[in-house]
Amino acid sequence: MPGQEPRARTLDLFSDLVHRIYEAGLEPSRWGSVVHALADSFRASKALLFTPRLAPHHGGLVFPAGIGEHTLLTWATHFIDKDVWAHAAVRKGLFSADACWTDEQLIPDDELLGSSFYLDFLRHIGIRRVCGGMVFAEGPAMPATVLSVFRGDGDPPFGDAEIEWMRRLVPHLSRSLGLMQRLEMQRAQLASTRAAFDRLPFGVALLGEDMQVLHCNLAAQGVIARGDGLAIDAANRLEGKGDDGAMPLSQWLDGMRNLALPQPHFSDGFQVVRHGAKARPRYLVQCVPLATPSAWAAEDGEARYVAFITDPAALELPAPDRLVALYSLTRAQARAALALASGASYKSAARQLGVTEETVRSHVKEIYPKLRVNRQADMVRLLLSLGQVRV
């Protein structure tokens, strides 16, 4: 496990890993710890069990070890198409059953070091070398799935011993994931999504058709446990008080279900008044309907809405220069995006930036294709994930 000396690659270790791999096939929430154990067995600092050509927000799966959520989101939204290792594997026919490889077998070292994938991404997250194994070749209802383990610049290259270890493990990964993919694909996707939610520093609550709470990530659970304003009531719904005379949170959420009513802008969330000895900033609750709820189905119901819970006072968004570097935004576009992500309306963002409201709207239209999103809710979620929002 992370922080411990890696165990020698022995029969006992192999047996232990295989046992854990098959347990995860029946209980997908265990894949995170399994991937950590796999990374350790390769003496690798990081690992991914993932669909390299299908990002999570498009239905792919990703279970990481040693790689943070903001890094995964940066890869999925900006670098998935620049992955020279994946392109080389496809070009060399390695995206086929039972194939295993190292970075030295994919592309020449100087080609990697000169690529945008390395210069703008890999080197900043401490990845220099890879050993990969094909868990699934692409097929009907089976996206190409790979186990990749990574080492840094000062680490030794992967060799024949790691290739052989990968070859021994991949068939078991394939069988276990095959069972999960065929029988519980929706559950698998939800486990991956929930694991990602739990790595986020802001609150996320999945809500059902009647706005009942189906799942809260760790940050949201922490807010509820504080008991200082936001709660889950007897009907299993989010509840909180607004300003004097304002409707309660549960009633505001009900308004989201009636599309005949005027719908609030995403940035115009519900402010939950907090109580206690000291005056504290309000929690901001923002709610978005899910366009594809079936992908987030669960035993306790089908998620139809997602609520985000933040403390605006704890919002630390990425710097404009980071957005310029990652997504080729202009500085004006970056500043507009950050203003909206911090909760400003178009009108107040325009006032902050010293431009017209129409200029802000024009910036947003130009931002969407660069961030590969088509809704403001997705843009805001991306920016929040890149920042340090906490509750």
C-alpha cells in the first residue's frame, strides 16, 4: 500500500492480488484499493485501470492510484487526444487481446520527450515511464480497457520482469472485469463515479426523481455531520433554511422538477443560512438535472439530479494563467469563466470585469469548445475540480 515498502513479487503476493481482483469484480468499490496494490507490486508510484479512449464523462471507467481528480479531469478534457503512448499502441496493433508493453516499445524516447503530452502534462505530474497491459480489446459493449503503471524520471525503466508480471495478472483482471462489465456495467460506472466524487473537496449529492438523497460524497457527508445548517430530513431530502421569508431548500429543489416554472440560472443557487456561535458564510447549493440518468443508476434508485454544495468563502479557483495554459483560453475568457465559477451571474460578472453582459456571454460561447463542454454547469464543474473548493 502507499507509504510502505513494495513486497517482493512472490507466489504469495500473486495469490493475494488475484484474490483481491476477484473480490472487486463482485464489489466494484474495491477497485481503488486493488489498483493501489497493483501499483505497489510493480514498484510504481502511480497506476490507472481505465478506458484510454473513452473519458469517464463519456461513459468510460477510471480507477487511479496516486493520481488526483484534477489530474484525471485535465487528462479527460485536454490530453486524451494527445496521448502519444495510446496512439502508438493503436498504431502498433497493441490494443489487442493479451498485449503488454513498456514505454520503450511504444515510441522512441526523444519523441516522447518532445511531445506536448509529456512537456505540458506528464512531467508536471511525475510520470516518465509506463508499463501497460490490455485487459480488454475493444469490442461490442466492451471499451478498450488497460492497466497502466507509471514511474517517474529518476526511476529505473520497466523491463522483462514487469512485462511477465503484467502478463500473469492481466487474465485475472480481464475475467473479473468481464463479469462486472457484462452483469453490472451500470454499477461499475457508478462505483467509478462515486470514487471520483469522494476525491472532490466540495460536496456532491446524487438525488432521485423525488429529490430524495441517493448518495453523498465524503465532503457532503462532512457538511451534514456538522449540523450547522444543511441536513437530510425524515423524507431523506436535503433541507436547509434560506434568508427570512425565503422558501426552504426542499421547496427550492422541488422547483427544479417543474420545467413549466422559470428555472434559476446555475449560478443562482440556494444559499443555506448557517447557525452557530459565530456568523459563518452560507453554504451554496446548486442543482443540475442529469441528461443520462441511467448511467448513474443504483440499487436505491436512479439518479436524476446532482447537487453541488460549496462554501463560497472557501473557494480557491485555479489562476487564469493555468486556464490559459491548459485550454488555450484568452485571459479575458479565463477571467470570465472564473467569475461565473465563483457564483457570479452574467450581470455581476460583467460588473466585476468592467465589460458588458453581452461580452461575458460571448466569452462563454467561445470557452465551451475549448473546454469541450456545452453547458455552463459542466464548465463550472470542470473549473471547480481544477481548483481547491472546500466545505
